[in-house]
Amino acid sequence: MKKNYTIRTRIWVDEKEGPFLGIGRVVLLEKIKQTGSITNAAKEIKMSYRQAWQLVEDMNQRAEEPLIEKVLGGKNGGGAILTKAGEKAIKSFYALEQKVKKFVANESKKLKF
Amino acid sequence: MKKNYTIRTRIWVDEKEGPFLGIGRVVLLEKIKQTGSITNAAKEIKMSYRQAWQLVEDMNQRAEEPLIEKVLGGKNGGGAILTKAGEKAIKSFYALEQKVKKFVANESKKLKF
């Protein structure tokens, strides 16, 4: 019987030192942008502060320019903001994801099992 | 600082009724081919017989032609063999994976973060 198949994909961007960006990290960046702090962003995605902080450190080190900038002072021990490079990283990730989705959508038309 | 990025991907093929093939299921097919039975294949990949059996049922139903054929009789309650369609499915999955890898390898050259 003739059937129709679709291809699902997931992508991760790695740097020489290790993982750099995946959808989970991109959502963390978006939440930091929305909430203005790593603490609040971590809460929203039910991640420990410690792990969120570690992911931010990794991303900052593996990016060509930091994606997140820590802001000293204020209550809660200061906030964090998404840099221009951070904004660009989010956009680039989604653009890449779209390109891959488009490529596999086209490939899926050729599938026969 | 200039850095180099690489893209990792994972792919899954879905049919209307649900998931059809992913690398885990392809390995199950390969192990059935090697061992001649679902029981032995399940053991090798540390999966319960029940789950392996369910995956085989799903794949057979979602493929245009069955990928695995159950052979009655013999000790251990009979074996299972990979059909021609099963052989083709494994090849098609890896070919698709290679195409996607090639596409993203090319995309990764353009990445800047």
C-alpha cells in the first residue's frame, strides 16, 4: 500500500570544545531575554540555576563573542542581558533549522518503504 | 575570536500513524538480521522482548510492505527474518542520513556566532 512519509530532524551546533547551541539552549537564551536574569529563566524552564549558569558559561566561551552579559547589582544579585551577538545566534539557529527542515521536506517526497 | 562550528543532526521518518524509522529501529532491524530472531536482537540491544516486538509490529504496519517476517516453529518459538523491503529500508535510511549530513556539513561552513 502506498504511504506518505515525513522526516523529522533535530540539529545541534558544536564548537571544537563541545556543544554550543541546540533548541534547549536557544530557549534558555530567549527566557533570559524575556526575564532579564538567569535565575528567572532557569525557573521558567525548570532547570537548576547551577545548570543554567553553566550552559551560559559554555555558550559564551564557545561563541565568537559573548551571547549573554551579566549585569552586576540590583536585587537578586543582578541580572543578565542578551547581547546583539546573542540575538543573532537565536536568529541564525532558527534560520538553520528552517533550511534543514526545507531540505528534508523535499527529500521526504522521494521516500518509499 | 574566529571559531569553527559543525552541525550534528538526527533524523526520524514518520508515517501518518506515528514514528516509522529512526536509528534505534534501524539497529533493531540489523540485529534481527544478524541473530535471526526478535528475542536475540532485543537482548543484544538491551530492550525488552515486548518492546522490540511492538516496534516490529509498528514498522511492519507503517511500511508499504512488511520489513520483518516471522518464521514459525523451531526452538525458542521461531525466528524472524528481514525481508527484501527490510533490507531496502535500512539502506534508504542510511542514504537519507548521509544526504542530510552532507547538506548540513555544507551549511556549517557558513556559520558565524
